[in-house]
Amino acid sequence: MAKAVYEIAGMDCAEEIALLRREIEPLPGVEELGFDVLGRTMTVRYDDQRVKSDDLLAAIDSAGLRGKIRGAANAPRDVAEGRRGPIVSTAASAAFVAAAFSLHALEAGWKDAFGAHGAGPIPVISRLLYGCAALAGGWFVLPKAVRAVRRFRPDMNLLMVVAVAGAFAIGEYVEGAAVALLFALSLSLEAWSVDRARRAIGALMQLAPETAAVLGADGRESVVDVTDVSVGSTVVVRPGDKFPLDGRVLRGETTVNQAPITGESIPVAKSVGSEVFAGTINEDGAVEVETTKPASDTTLAKIIRLVGDAQSKRSPSEQWVDTFARYYTPLVMLLAIAVMLVPPLLMGGAWTKWFYEGLVLLVIACPCALVISTPVSIVAALTSAARQGVLIKGGPYVESPAKLCAIAFDKTGTLTAGQPEVREVIPLSGHDKRELLDIAAAIESRSRHPLAQAILRAAEAAGVQPRPADDFQALSGKGATARINGRFVWLGSHRLLEERGQETPEMHAMLEEFAAQGCSVIVVGEEDHVCGLIAVADQLRPQTPKALAALREAGISRLILLTGDNRATGEAIGKAAGIDEVRAELLPQDKVVAIEDLIRKYEHVAMVGDGVNDAPALARASLGIAMGGVGTDAALETADITLMTDDLSRLAWLITHSRRTLAVIRQNIFASLGVKAAFVALTLTGHASLWAAIAADTGVSLLVIFNSLRLLRKS
């Protein structure tokens, strides 16, 4: 199975994507297509034994577009030229119209030139110039219209060509040229609007510097391209410079402005061992950084790729508009034919008049404004969210937050800071604290769970070096077992203690008391006795209560805590956070069942978790939201939406942003359909003109574009 990425000139909206799909998907051996409108690229997975790259390039050409394989420097297809072409076409058409109209006005008078259709004769030279204007405006439209005829699939390109040709056929040269010019202008404006969002993403790509100051073994610095810096190299970053790559601070202290990636306004303190990320800004101290990722795999690079990939995932609104336009266009074409034929044949109407009215309907039938109403909004919404440190992985997930009725939260690392600390060590059965930490650290040295890390930190502080443990086995949601020096040991939750039947009334009382204080208790034992208890507590994130209150104000009716911890601890955290319902002592599979139950009750339910342990529940929820913790690869890959700063206050912003996006999309759709409905009515009563139809169609296209681009503003 082969994979190729093609750069496509002029791919700016759903129309071009639909054309490419129709040409390429039927080819034998094509398995999967993906489109990135912002990057103007198409990704194809195909069986290279059944279809060749040249066949795919030919299919791109047959769709009326031009493309080349990414990286093919000598490819004959000039993608850059394809981007300039529509602008040149529009400018040429405008120049011809201006020249033709000026000559017309000079010879026939301004009143006649501005008059209604059929007002007076048009000079021959002006007719020729109007014809050139139509040809220039339709230069990139005509080939697509011809292909639409061949496939019996009427589209907006065919509608415009028929309208222009019809206007010229009945002597309406001015209006025919104007139709061609304004349609070309609307397509150029659409391309410009996508370019506006493209530049916003391009700004992300320019965040990371192209070079890095690498410190050699001899202590000398050398400036090299970031793509040539290997993992494990040491780079020097001075105050005011941007970090060129992801890495870990080896020497020095500083504060770092992470706003370009995360949107957070307050600089973050960094010291030895702290992680730093490409594109962030070093503020006040020179530091040496050990690189941990190549340039192609930095957090910034992943964000750019994910935002780009998101363009190929169409939202429900986009799918509805595409379906509507598929039926709307041929129906209005049939109505236009009926307007041209029925009044003259059955009611004695003038052929020229009603043919003209039919042409007006063809212009109104063009679904250009309707088709671009949603994609431009989605692209702008995705870009704006990325600027705010909220990574949304596609159109469907832009609209989903607006529909949420309930949100479920994991506890550790979500509502709490995820940095628990050991509060108390209680040895039992003749063991001492050092011995208890020794056993626990030996088992937990294999785990990356926050509670395990807390125990390891406590052991290190007590001077305990973890011994090697054999036969380690994790017990999902309960704990783990191992052998130390041939001796069976175990560690786990209150539930595991009960299952092993080693709990005494005294232990139960102690466990309940710690749980009531909001502590998680880890029980350590051997085959025949319990060695002791380790009480660990995690702190509620400072912004959690305020963030959850903001969610209520945003209209979320139910907030639920899903935790594997005991009920008393869950209740204590839930009460402090402002949670409505606590479901405790849940294994990962139990969380999935809980999410399914919540979906039955509330229909639209989000799950917020750390993106690793909660992956099954995130996948099952209506919307999975991961706490990203800048640079957490698993979070970037797992959820539908990632909060890059672990900032729960972004949730209320996300819901508001989603509702704002939906409102803009609805405004665009209603405006597009409302104008068209009004002109259909005016046409049927004989009160419409091509001038008014053209002005209305172009005007509403401009309206939906600028309305959509409002989403790029900081809200």
C-alpha cells in the first residue's frame, strides 16, 4: 500500500474537494482520500499495483485542477501559478468591463449605458470588450462547466456559463459580462478568505526559528538548521530568543512565554529538568537545553499537522449544505427552464422577457454563498481555537460542544493538579516506614501513574533506593503485584485489600478516616499480612471550582466525577469542586459503562480526562476532551479536543466558541437562502433583473465571508 501527498492549485472549498472525490475515488486501488484545504493538499492511500501516480495526476487534471506530488520540484504542473490564475482572470475581466463600459458611455451616453436591458444599441467595440470580459471571467469556470455537462452533474460553474451565454444570446452584453466578472470575483474572495485562515496557521509554522545554536563537545557554539539537530543535542537559548526545538533544561533558569502555543498570558518559570517547547519565547535567562524531539516531531509540528488534518473532517452543517446544494441546483435549473417556456407558451408572454427572467433564476440558483457559508466558518473557528490553546481535531468537534448537556470528569490530573504527595506512612505488622517505602517504591518503579510518582518522590526524600522487582503485573484499576528477592508483594487500593480478604476492622476505620479527608490510601502487603498504609493526597486545581461554576453559567446542566478512587475521597473532592454527582471505585471499563448510562440520560455528554488512562471513556463519550499538559503525546492523539494548558477555564470558552460558530453558520445559511428565496419570488412576478441578482449574489457571498472571519477575532 502506497501513500502520496499532492499539492493542488486552486483547492479552496468543498466544490474542488467534491470534484476530486468524483474523479479519484472510482479509480481501482484507491483506498482512502484526505484533504487539507489550508495546505491545499490531498493525501491518497492506494495500491500501487493497481493504480499509478500518473493515473492520479491525470485524474486531478480531469477534475479541472492542477497538482503535483509534494516534493517533486521539477513537476510540470505549476501550483503557484494556479493560485495566481483566478486573481489575474478577475482583474482582466474587470479591466475589460471598465473599458467596454467607458466606450459605451462615451458613444451612447451615461444614461443609456446605465439603463435597463434593451435600452439602446451597444457599439461593436464595446460588445467585443464585453465578450473579452466574459471570456476572462469564465476562463477557469468554462472547463469545469464542460465537465459538468459530460457527467450530467449541473453545478454552479455550469449555471454561470449558461447565464452568461444566454445574456449574450439576447443582446444583454453588459449584464452577461457583469455576471462573469462578479462570479470570478466571488470565487477570488472565497480563495482570499481561506488564505486569511491559511496565513493564521502559517503564523504558527513560523513560530519556531529555522536555526539553532548547538553547543559542541568542545564548548563552541555553531548555528545549524533545526532539521539537522539530532535528539540529545545541547542548544543554547538566550533571553528574547525562541526555543527552536522541544527539550529539557540542562542549565540555567528563566521564564518562558508559552502564549504562542497555549494561549496562556502568564509566563511560566523554568529551571533544570523543566520541559520547553519549540516556538515558545525565552524571556529573561540564558539556558542550555537538551533536545528531546526532532523538528518534525515537536509539539508545535504536531499541532500544525492536526489543525491541517482537521479540514478534511466535515461538520454536520457542511454535510447538510452539500446535500442541500446537490438537490437545490438542478431543481432551480428546471424552474428556470419552466420560467423561460411556460409564460410564452401558455400565457402569451414575450419570449425575450421570460428568457431574461429565466437567466435571473440561473444566477440566483448559484449556491456559491451557501456552499462557502460553512467551510470558511469552520476553518476560522479551528484557527481561533488553536490560538487559544484549544486543539480541535475537525469540523464535527467544533459543533459538538454547543450541544453538550452533561460533562464527566476524571479526578487525578483533571480536577486535581495531578501532583499528589505522600501525607502519611503507617507501617503495620512489625515493618518500619523505611521498609514500607522500600517495598512500595520497588513495585511502583514500573508505573507512570501520579500516585506511583508520589511514592517514588517520598522514597527518594527518605534516601530509599528502589530495589529491582521481578514478575511485575499490573492489576487494572486496582494495583500491582511483584516479587522482591523471591518474596511475593502487592500494592493497591481499598478494593484490592477487600478482595484479598486481609482487611481488619481497625484498618477499615483508618482507611475511611483518610478517605473522608480527601486522601487516597495505598495498601502494601505480602502474601499473608499487610505491611502498612501510605496516605497520598492530591490538591484541587485552584481554578477548578470557578471553571465548573462557569460551565453551569454556560448552560451545562450536570457535572459528574468518575474516579477509580474510593467513594469518600471522591465525595470530598467532588464537594470542594462543585460536582453534582460522584461515581467512585470505577475500573476503566466501568467508566465506559458510566458514560453510556449518562448518554442515555443526557444524550450529549463530554468526558474530560488525561488522555491515557481514560482513553476508553474518552472514545465512548459524545465528545472526548483531553488535558493536554503541553507536549503530552498521548493526549494529542487520543481525544477529539485537547486543552493544551490543562486549563479547565477553557471549557466554558470552548462551549461559548462553539455556540458562536454555530450562530455564524446559521446566519450565513439563512442569509444565503433568504436572498435567493426573495429573488425567486421577484423573478416569478417579473420584477427581478440580472443586475440586482448579480449584486445580491456577490453581496451575500461577501457577507458570509466577512461574517465567518469574525471568528478569527479574540473572543
